[in-house]
Amino acid sequence: MTAANNQQEATPFTPMSLAGKKVVVVGGKTGIGLGVARAARAAGATVIVASRRISLSGERPDLADFEQVRLDVRDESAVKAAFDAIGPLDHLVVTAAPDLGSWGAFMDADMQGVRRYLEGKFLGSWACARHAAPHLRPGGTITFLTGGMAARPKIGFAAVTSAFAAVEALSGSLALELAPTRVNTIRPGFIDTDMWSFLPVEHRDGLRKKVEETFPSRRAGKAEDIGHAALFLMTNPYVTGTVIEVSGGENLVPSVS
Ligand SMILES: NC(=O)c1ccc[n+]([C@@H]2O[C@H](COP(=O)([O-])OP(=O)(O)OC[C@H]3O[C@@H](n4cnc5c(N)ncnc54)[C@H](OP(=O)(O)O)[C@@H]3O)[C@@H](O)[C@H]2O)c1
């Protein structure tokens, strides 16, 4: 075999451009989802953000670049109708999740909390993927979002850990079942979004400080860090069926919260 035969044909380097692509971010009006929506827009995509609330342009000028769709992921027929109306798309990212603290504890008197959480996180992610899939163009991707608890459970969070682990299992299953559509999951660590606004200001500042002091990254995560990872997953044609931890090394140090 000659040296020339032995060499693989070089593929031109493709930057992380989404020019001409349509991206739908479910949960994209706040927090991590908004970070993903902004990254996709900056990369040239047309971006649709979907969640339960529609914001009027005067209230949220930062959403002016995006089309808004009203969608509750717990309502399967509404999810189907929304994706049928959206039509062909290139990339789906699902960041939506029930409000923090809404899941209850394992020993609660009944299982309402876990049912609610699984419905919002696991079945909601499932419904979005199920009803977006028929509309995905060739080269399309689906990206789910979990969190460190998928692999590192904490006392009191059995519902969250179970839902995250189930989403990651779904992600791998769909990478096979929907191939060559690529399906991946981002597993963030602490990201400084308004999800933490339920904490008193001093407590939230203290948490951020602990993160900055103890995480190997020596900084707190930002929504745009997850946006960057999402862009990578949408544009790298050889990544599928994987879970990317974007956590500043949170997985390597003791828990701060
Ligand atoms: N921030 C962190 O430190 C962190 C770390 C690890 C993992 N995570 C995970 O990342 C996810 C998002 O975090 P975030 O910081 O972006 O939180 P967030 O700002 O509270 O975002 C949650 C989004 O989900 C939407 N949503 C909630 N229920 C919905 C439903 N039934 N249907 C459609 N949309 C719904 C909300 O919009 P509407 O209210 O308009 O519906 C909101 O835009 C959560 O799963 C969280 O557990 C976060």
C-alpha cells in the first residue's frame, strides 16, 4: 500500500456555523436554554424558543431575535401540534425542567412529587423528541439536558437523579433508533442562572463563592458555557450517543450544596 493510499481523504475543517439552520430550544426563554438559543443565533441559526410563557416584546427585549412558541411539555397533544406547526427543523435542544423543589422526597406520603417531576423532565423530553423527530432534516440532532445528579445522587433528590438517569438512557437509545440523526446529552454542573433565585441572596452568593474556590475551573458556570457545548454537539458530525459533562470539574470535588 502506498503512502498516498494509506492517507485518509482530508475533510475541510467546518467551523461551528449554523447558517441556514433552524434550531428549536424547548426551555429557551430563560437560564441554560437561553444560553443555548443565543449561541445558536450567534452561529447564524434561526431560533425558536418554546415554553409555557410567551413574553411580550416590551417585557423581554432580549428575546427579540427569537420566535416564541407556547408549549407545555407535559401536554403531548400540544407538543405534537407545536412541532407540526414548526415544520422542518435541524436541531432540537430540550432544557425545560420542572421548578426546583417540586419533586418531594422518597418517603413522602404519596408519589405525586416524583410523578410530576418525571412527567416534566423525562416524559417531557421524550415527547419533544418523539414529535420533533419526523420533522428533523438530514444531518439533524437532538440534545437533552440533565445534571451531575444523574451520576452522583444526593439525599433527598431521588426523583431528580432517577429522571436525569432516565433521560441519559433515552438519549443513548435514540442515538441508535433514530440514526443517523445524532442524539446526545449535556450534563451541566453548577450554572449561575435564575434557577437559583429561590435562594436568599446571601445564600446564592455564598454558593457561587464556594464554587469559585473549590471547582477545578475556579469559576462558576454560565449559561453560555452550555451554549458552547450545545453548538459543538449540533455541528460535530461524529458525536452521537454520548453524555458531555460541562461542570468545571464539579465531578472531581465534594458537593458544595
Ligand atoms: N442551573 C444549574 O445550576 C443546573 C445545573 C445542572 C442541571 N440543571 C438543569 O438544567 C435545567 C434548566 O436549568 P435552568 O438553570 O435553565 O433553569 P430555568 O431558568 O428555571 O429554566 C427552566 C425552563 O423550563 C421551562 N419550563 C418549565 N416547565 C416547563 C414545561 N412544563 N413545559 C415547557 N417549558 C417548561 C421554563 O419556562 P416557562 O416557565 O416559560 O415554561 C424555563 O424556561 C434543569 O433541568 C436543571 O435541573 C441546572
